[in-house]
Amino acid sequence: MRKIIHVDCDCFYAAIEMRDDPRLADKPLAVGGSAERRGVIATCNYEARAYGVRSAMPSRQALQLCPDLLIVKPRMDAYKAVSQEIHGIFRDYTDLIEPLSLDEAYLDVSACSHFAGSATRIADAIRRRVARELRITVSAGVAPNKFLAKIASDWQKPNGLFVITPAQVDEFVLALPVAKLHGVGKVTGQRLGRMGIQTCAQLREWSKPALAREFGSFGERLWSLARGIDERAVQVNSRRQSVSVEHTFEQDLPDLEACLQRLPLLLGELDGRVQRLDSSYRLGKPFIKLKFHDFTQTTLEQAGAGHDLPSYQALLTAAFARGNKPVRLIGVGVRLQDLRSRQEQLQLFGD
């Protein structure tokens, strides 16, 4: 039995903008393009949603619904950086991560030993860490498969956690509207409605061959989903490019000496993660990441440097000099060379 968590950030882009500029908090806010240039809304906060503003809506229409709406330009570099930090938290619990976008992902924690293997407690720990370390909120759904985990993450948004245990699957799915099923869009939903099918309980009245006649191969998929069946595995999309350890301190570290004192413990944790890598990776450039008290950050890496304490001390010293102010987060890591892809290239161009 799989244990799947779906994590979805709450109004991700807007949340980062409100975090970085507290003056924007509690005001209708959207991230998107200018109305004068026929821009569209990428996302918006919940204050704006109360007016009917939605993602993919033209900015001009959004301003008609909410004249006080503040629209800010996207800062993709900032969003990508936060996404990477969130994934760093994910990797503390599992390497089986399937990113769907910058702000959501599936996690398979079936073999995770944290919290005695409790997926619910793991999901709650992830939510709490993201809130504490990054000052944004995420919602999470826990279920035996991806289909139900994704539905669950949306069940108590924002900042929610909803769990569907194996014993609850049948009762939960029976009352589920077919519009919630994975792959059922507007057109398919309308077609199901014309067939008198509004809920999964009604969908179950149709046999698999009958649904296949109506919808082709997707009909068989509908038959399975109506019973809470989803065998899709969490797909790890890409090979790891680095391994790292980060720690956010409850009190800012005031100077370089305080940062250097924390380095040996962090490197010990990093070494533990490096030891868990398989032989298809080779260690590359070491790097240091610092986030200062004002949330500015810097990353410094050096080709040819060693992976020992003196090398990281030198990197940390140089990185600290870029800001020379109190530090709230230190990250240590190493870039990875993928020997597997290199071998595949050799085979491709061989005889």
C-alpha cells in the first residue's frame, strides 16, 4: 500500500510577494501582466479571489471585478529559489519526488522511517517547516494514491491538511463529484452530465465495457477512478544535480565566527547524505548558500575545491563577505556529475 503526499503551495507567487513586502499583506493582490498591455493574472491571493479574480483571467477583467487590485510583475528567479528550498525540505523525508510545477509535487513516503512511517505526521512536519523556515503556507493531502492525494490537498485550502486513509477511500469516493476526477474537464463533465452522471456513485452504475464504448480507453480510467483506484507511481523526473543540507536558525548568527562554528555539524549531515548516493554519481563543485537576516541570499561554488572542512570554511568566508550581515540560513552542498548519462552518451557515439 502506497503512502502518497501531494503538497500544493497556497497562492505561491502572491504569498512570496506578501512575505517579501509586508505592506502588500491583507490587500487584494495579483501577480501578472499589466492591464494596459493585455496582460493576464498568473495567480492572486485569497483577498483577491473573494472578488472573483482567478488565474489566467485578463488583468483588465480582474481590475473590473476588483478596482483596488494591486498587480505586481512576476519575479521568476525568486519563485524558483523558494521552490528549490521547498524541495530541499522534501528531500529530508524522501527522494521519491515528482514535481508538477514550481509550487506543487507528489511525494512517495511509503518507505520513509520518519515518525514511525506516518505519512500524516510527515505531511504535517513539512507544512510546519515551510511555514517556519520560508514564511509561506502549503496545503497537503495524504492518501494511498496520487489521484486522491491531489484531491485531498485542495480539500481544506489554504494552509490545510486532509487525510484519506485506505479504510475511508470507498466512502469518500462514492460522494465525490465526477468533475473532481483526474482528466475530467469541462467537455467530458458536460457529457457525463447528459448521461445522468454527477457523482462517482452514479458512475459506478456503468460497467467498464459500457464506459469504454462511450469514452474509449479513458472510459476504463473513469471506471477505476470511480472506485478510488490509481496505480500510477510517483515519477522522479530527473537525476539529482546536487546534494545539500540547509539549516534555518531560530536566532540570526551575528558574525562570520558564529557561522564557522556551525559548519562542522552541517558538513557531517552532508556527508551522511553523500554516503547514500549510488555509484552513478561523482562529486563535483562544493558550494555554500547563505540567506541573510533581510532574506537576501547568495550562493558560492568553486570548481577544483576540495570537499573537506577547510575548503568549505574558505567558501563560507567569501560568501559571508558578500553581505557582511547577520545570517538566518546556511546551506552546504556539492554539485553532482551524472556518470549514467555520460555512459549513455559514450554508447550512443560508440561503434
